[in-house]
Amino acid sequence: MNQDKNSTQIRISKNLIIGIVAFAIVLGGVVCFFSGPKPSWYVKMQVKSFLKKNSGKRDFSVNFKFPSKAEMEKAPAQKNIPDEKSYKGKLTKKDFQTLCDEYIKLKSDALKIEGTINTNKLLLQLSAARLEGKQEDPDIVLALTGRTNATLMPNDLDKVKEQVKKIQDEIETNAKLLAEKEGLIKPILSDLIDFQLMFKDLYRPLDASESGELAAAQSELIQTMRQKFEEATTYSKMYEFIGQELWVADKLFGSKNPEHLRTALRLARQAAQDAVGYAQNFWLAARIYEAYVLPNVDIIASGGNPRGRRNNFTAEGLLNETANVFQMNEEQENVIRCYKKLLAIAPDSPRADFTRVQIASIYDQKGDKSKAVHYLKEIKSTNTLNFVMRRFPSLQQYLK
């Protein structure tokens, strides 16, 4: 009897321990879930719940001419594009970055030589005028000296003739040098054009013009929405229109066609911008970027140009734009997410080192020294390190 009782107590104890462990695991998962970045599906729920509550609408469907189901389910055949980093020019057998560097150097030299030739040609005109007893052209004198009363030619005509011979010899010598430079530039330029044509689809920005019915439908929706937003007098109406933009984007995100996905990303970004520009709700804009834009940046990172800070429709530009909105909401973890993704898709971007500085600065503010040091050590440019020393005194301690 006592043995059965003891066995029962042991089973209860084991079940209790298992229950406590399971509860701890679940509790830990819940804590991690709510303390870290939320999955996009959860943030989407937040956005939809907010829009329904504040617009008084449960249905955001809008008249939009979607592609057919067959078109959305069929992904176009992938083009056989070689690896960009290992691809070499047909004439020079050099990679893209080397070609760019050499082209810039040679073209700069050629332009300097050409400038010298043009200057000498103007001096010849002044010399000819002096030999003919005419007054020097004041426009040429102004162009060469910045003054109209300057005297460039000697008074002695024999010396003028000597100078003419010297200038002519210089023009002839520089013309040969220029021809040599242009000869070196020609195959480089040919390979650069070949690169551009070969990889043009990889460098297609999000705002590249589309054609066809979907492009027309998108344009019509945007124009209609602009008018509706301008006429709206309540925030509830604005939230309704934002919900409609996201409803269309959501549908298009289900497509396998890259063109449809780019359109979805455009509309999602537009909804986020409307949340700022019209509804003046930075929290909502941040949630739209978090749920719809950030998870889909790869649409243009793989099928568009990842680099290009000046263009907000490249992956780099879009991530910087997203990070700026998170920064306005003081959402540092989300800012870090954006910058890490930016480094993942464009590690060699001219802005990559500055991005590392930004991440290090955030970790420094959070008191995470090891991570701050990690990103500072990843900086490749000496100029960036010098910038860190000047602009971020608190980071200097990690560079010693």
C-alpha cells in the first residue's frame, strides 16, 4: 500500500517538474517574443487591427485590376546571368571594379591633357593677334586669367614667334598623349558597356518604369488615392485609404512574378509614406515598413541594384529610408536590423563603413562594448576611422 502511494507521489512529482519546465520554456519564449523584433505576420496583425479600429472599416477591398491567377502563379524563366563578381571583361579580362578604377584614372588624365591643349589653342589665338598687330581678345584673356586687363603675350614679336613654336610643339606632344590615353580607354569603355548590358536586370531600381496593364492599374490607383487623401477631412478616412493600399499590396505579394512583387513593394512603401505625410502617424509608418517593406527588400536586392543611397528605390536607399523612420520612433533594435540587412546585401557599398559606425554607435549607447568593438573592427576605410575619431568621441576608446 505504501509502495503504491510512493509511486503515485513520484509520478506526481515528475509531472509537476515537467509542467514547471514546460511553463518556463513557454514563458521564456513569450518574453523573447515580446522583447525582440516581432515576426512580420504579427506586425501585420497589429497594422490591420489598428486600421480597422481607427477607420471603422473591416473590409479594405478596392477596385483594382489584378493580374490573372495564372499570371501570378507562373514565375518567368530565370535568365542565365553569370556571377557579377567573377565576371571579366571580354577585351581586358578585368573585373568591373578594376575597370571602373582604371577608367576614372585614364579619363581624368585625358581631360587634363585636353584642357591643356585647349588652353594652348587660345594662347595661339592671342599670339596670332599680336603678330598681326591686333588687340588681344578680352574674352580669351578673361577666360585664361580671370582678368580683362592682363597681358599674356610679350611685346617683342620675335619672342612671340618663339612662343608660338613652343605652344605648337606642346599641342602636338599632348595630342599624341591624348590619343594614347583614348586608345587605352576604348577597350575599357567597351567592357564597361558590356557589363552594363549583361547585368542591366540586376541594376533595375524599384521605380523603373513598367508597362502593361498592371502598371496602368497601379498608376490609376495612386492617382485616385492622391485625390482621396487631399479631400479627406478625418483621420478615419485616411486610415481607410491606407488600408486599401495595403490590401492591394498584400494580394500582389502573393504572386511569383517579380514585376508584381515590385508593384506590391511600391504600394506598401506608398502606404507608409501616406501614414507620415497625411495621417502624421510615425508609429503606423514604422509598422508598415516593418511588416511589409523590410521583409521584402530582397525583391530589389536580388532583382535590382542593392547599392545607390541617392535612389530610395534601390535596396540600400529603401533600407536607409526604413531605418530613418525607425530612428524617429527611437526603435534602435529595428534600426540595427535595417543596417545589418544593408551590410548583408551591400557589404562593399561606399556607405558600408558608415553603416558600421552607426551600428557601433547604437551598441555603445546601449552599453554593449563587445558588439561596438566588433563593428568598428570591420571598418575598412582609414578615412572612416578618422571620421569616427572626430565625430564620435565616445567610440575613440574602442579604437586604441
